[in-house]
Amino acid sequence: MNNKAGSFLWNLRQFSTLVPTSRTMRLYPLGLCKPKIVHSNWNILNNFHNRMRSTDIFRYLFQDAFILKSDVGFQTKGISTVTALRIDRPLYAKRLFFDSKHSLVSVDKSNDGLKKVNFHHEVSSEDVLTKETKPNRISSRKLSEECNSLSDVLDTFTKAPTFPSSNYFTAMWTIAKRLSDDQKRFERRLMFSHPAFNQLCEHMMREAKIMQYKYLLFSLYAIVKLGIPQNTLLVQTLLRVTQERINECDERCLSVLSSVLEAMEPCKNVHVLQMGFRILVDQQVWKIEDVFTLQVVMKCIGKDAPIALKRKLEMKALRELDRFSVLNSQRMFEVLAAMNHRSLTLLNECSKVVLDNIHGCPSKIIINILQSCKDLQYHNLDLFNGLAEYVAATFDIWKLKKVSSFILILFENLGFRPVGLMDLFMKRIVEDPESLNMKNILSILHTYSSLNHVYKCQNKEQFLEVMASALTGYLHSVSSGNLLDAVYSFCLMNYFPLAPLNQLLQKDIISELLTSDDMKKNVHKLHILDTCLKLDDTVYLKDIALSLPQLPRELPPSHPNTKVAEVLSSLLGGEGHFSKDVHLPHNYHIDFEIRVDTNRNQVLPFSDVDTASATDIQRVAVLCVSRSAYCLGSSHPRGFLAMKMRHLNAMGFHVILVNNWEMDKLEMEDAITFLKTKIYSVEALPVAAVNLQST
């Protein structure tokens, strides 16, 4: 008996030498943790009677144990052995529980105080002796290669569960990526109903605190992508453990954590993890070596991140410019748009790389670049011209849908008019009108009318006829809102197809438009339609009586054109020779009105106009316009300005356009000379002014 007791005590001493240092984590309110290694003085012999008072000590030590290898995050001096871990309970700052229906849900409970959690790792000598009988660890890659479905992975887990459980979730997500959408939905249902699924989730929660951090992140990402609800106990537990261990994050983990945050929906735990992620990035930004990782981190940092952090990441990217590949330069546009950070230096340098390597650039990359330029309000004419020329040169391999619904719409949003590409597209539409559907028709009409491209085009009439015929084919199914949008675009282009007009102007259609959610927008477009039918030269002879709500008067500019007023006063001899902020019929507004004789040789004071005959007077409308009224980088007026000029001409005005940004740069003498060449006819000007006008 004494021999047995001595052997027992000797075994206990040997066991105490195998116990590694305990790990203490200090949790802060933000959810971050600072791991601190504390050398353990815990001795089983000294605390034996305090911890256990029965002969069941081994049953106590190993009642909740599961088997794992010692090379996963645990080390002992000179000993490679199999350790058994006991997890008392899951660690998270929010109280989580099962509801009455046994679904996994989370309940928020604030816990602002500091916490200490000790992990005591216990080793079984029996496990050391039975090392050869332990199941072999299987990798996620091998699992995904050997299994054909999610259920196969769960069946493998049922036969011989191995550590870590993250491999099973990673393997299931790898398999799911190979499946179609319908197959994914079917396999997901089988996964949830599989008897081993809940057991795997329990294993995952128990192992979350001890597995390597990268495996924790891989499993969380796979779980979210597999469609497991985010408010479940499993996901929320992994989120909390990810927060607590975030200081273990290295460069590779930063990339994975970025993907995790991007895949998850907003919630309190995700928000806390996002804040911790930003703090970690701020500390480690200069240590990031891989450019791809840097871009993934920048994309994930969020639009509402502190500007100081955005600038720090920008400086890091500028340092790495020499190491940027072509793909890095192409992706930089999307990255900066995700950050909502407009770095002109980065965008300009990446634009040069994109243009130098434009051949073979995928359509998805081109669309992402244009979308990012729109989001960042970045206007680079060289870049836009290069992209448009490349699309035109490779037009035969592009689908019409992708060009009309993406490329041209994005160019229109940027205010850029790619003349060659739009001409080529018009030609293709005329040759193949059968390829148009209702969505294409609306996007094409909107683009060409907004950019005022059909003006003076050779095949203008043929193109408009084809578009009108295509729209007529959908009149039986088109909604009233889409019909109004299409007819409005035709009106901007001074074209009035009879069949769509007749259907639009029916009383029930008008009534539906005036009671819809977009009533204000519809009323504005209907007023413009009414104005076009009255002022433009149309063949539409039907009497139209639209009882539309009155539009508010067009307001004068918020910044008065004081410099133009001073120039006109100095040029014409006082304010009595012109009028400011003139409101005209059809809700039109002009900045200045001048009245001259029919030969435009002499300006008439407004006091003399009443006595003069109307046939002897020429009315001049001076419009002060901004850059947005023109197509980008040109003097080509956009659709609404072109229509307004057309209508003012129909009302008897001679229209003069004054560019605000150019007028602000001119000295007073140059500004006077400029307006003189605009107001007076060539015959009435001196030679110097005529030369200036021709220039």
C-alpha cells in the first residue's frame, strides 16, 4: 500500500513538472487584451487537499479534457508530449445563452471593469502513454480534397475528431466555393440538420481560446461565409475571443482579419473589433511588408476612420510605390474609394501605370477604376481618354450590355464624353437593334441625352429612330416612370416619337405619375416636356392641356456674378443698359439681359426700348455657367444647357455663355474685351478685338 502511495505521489510530482506557465489576460473595456506571461508557482502537491478531497483527482482533472498536440501554442522544456486541456467555460464579455427554442442568440450586457482570466493547462500522464492511439491530425486542404460535400466533412469529424476544429469549417467553406448557388443552399440545409454539426460548434467554442490565432480567424471567416447567422452563440463567442486575443495578430493575420470584418454585418461586437483593428493597424502600419496586405488593410479600415490614420496609411503606400505591381496599381483606386480618401499623388502615379499596361486589362478592373474615380471625384482626362480608346479598340470583344450599363453610364456620371466610343456604339446599335432590352434603352437614352452627343452626328436620325422603335416594342410592359424617363431623354435631344408620347400623355398615366413617390421629379420632367412641345419644332399636333402643379421659380445663383456685372457696367456705360436676374416664361432664368439693335452694333438703354419697334431690337441673354454645365475638359454643353440655349433662341434671344472660372482669372481690361467680342458683331469691333474673338 505504501508503495502504491509513493508511486502515486511520484506521478503527481512528474505531472507538476509538465504543467506549462499559466497565461493571464487583462481585458479592457474596448475588448482588447494584453497577454502577460506569469510564471506559475502552482503545485499540485501543496494544493492537493484544497482542490480535491477524494480519490477522484484524475477524474476531476480530466473530466472535460480533449486531446491536442503540444506543438499548437503550448511548449514544455525539452518535452514533446500530448497535453490535455480543461476549459471551465467560454470566455466573452457579453452573457450569451440559448433561448427557449434552443437557438443560439446573444444578449448584450455591459461589463466595463477589468477582468483577469487564467488558463491552467493540465497534462495527463496517461495520455503520454497512449500517444500512439490518438487520431492523426488532418489538414483542411486534405479534407477539402477527400470530401465532396459539407456532410462528408461532418461525417469525417464524427469518426475521429481532431484538433483544431477550424480545419473542418475551413474545409467546408473551400468545398462550398466550388458549388453553384442552388447546391450551396441544399448543402447548407443538410449541414444544419447533420447530427454532428452542433458538436462541431461546441468543439469550436471550447478550442477558440487555445488554437493559433490565424486558425481562429480562418474559422470565423469560413463560418460567416457558410451562412451561419451572425447573432448565434458560436459567432458571437468567436468574435469576443478574437477581440481578447487581437494583440496576437501578425501581418498575415491582419490580412485575414480584414477579410473577416469586410464579410460581417455591423453589430456591437463587430464595431468593437473594428475599433481594436484600427488601433492595431495604427501601431503596426510601418511594419507591414507585403503590398497586398497593406491594400487589404487600407480597404477594410473604413470611411469613418480618423484622418490621421488614413494619412499614415497613405504615406506608407507612397513609400511602397516602387514595389507596386500592375495589379497593385489597378486595385489602388478601389482601395482609396473604400477609405474615402482622395490622394492625388497616389491616384496620379497609379493612373500612369494603368495607362502603360492598359492592353489586356480586364473589364471588371476598368469598371472598378471608373466607379472609384466617380466616388472620389477624381477627374483625370488622360486616364479617361486612355480607357475609352482601349474599350473602342477592343469593342468587338465587349458585350453591349456591359458597355451601355456600366462603361458609358460611369463616363456620364463623371461628365466625360468619349466621342469615338459613343460614335462606335451608335453604329453598333443601328446594326443590331435586336440586342436592346428595356434597361439598355433607358441607360443609352440617358447617357446620350445627358452628354448631348447626338448633336450634329451623321447618323443621328437613324439612331433616334432605332431607339424610338425599340422603346415602342416595350410600351405594353413599360412602367409609367420608365416611360417618362425615356420620353424626357428624347425631348432633351429634340426628338419626339409619337407612340411613346401618346401613351405618356394619357390621363391615367399622368395621374399615376403625379401621385407616385417621385412626384417632384416627375412634375419637373413633365414641365420640361410641355415646354419642349410648345417651343421646339415638333410634328406633334395634338392639343395638350396638362394641369400640372406649379414649379418654384428658378433661384438666382447663391454667389452673385458681381464681376460680370462690373464688367457690363463699365463696358455699356452704367446699369441702365442691362438687367439682372431676369425670369422668363416656362420657368427659365437668365443672369443678364442686354438689348441691342438688329445688327448688334449698338446697345440700347432699357428706357429707349419702349419707344423702339420690336423688330428693331435683338435681345441678348448672358448666362454665367459653371464647369459642370459642360462635358469634362471641353466646351461642349451638356443636355440641359443645350436645351435651354435652344429654347432661348426660340424665344428670340441671342445667347452668350460666360464661364465663371475663366472670368475670375481675367483682369478687368481683358474681361471687358472678352465681353465686347461676345456682345457686338464682328463688323462693330476694332481689329484687335476681332483677332481676339477668332483666337
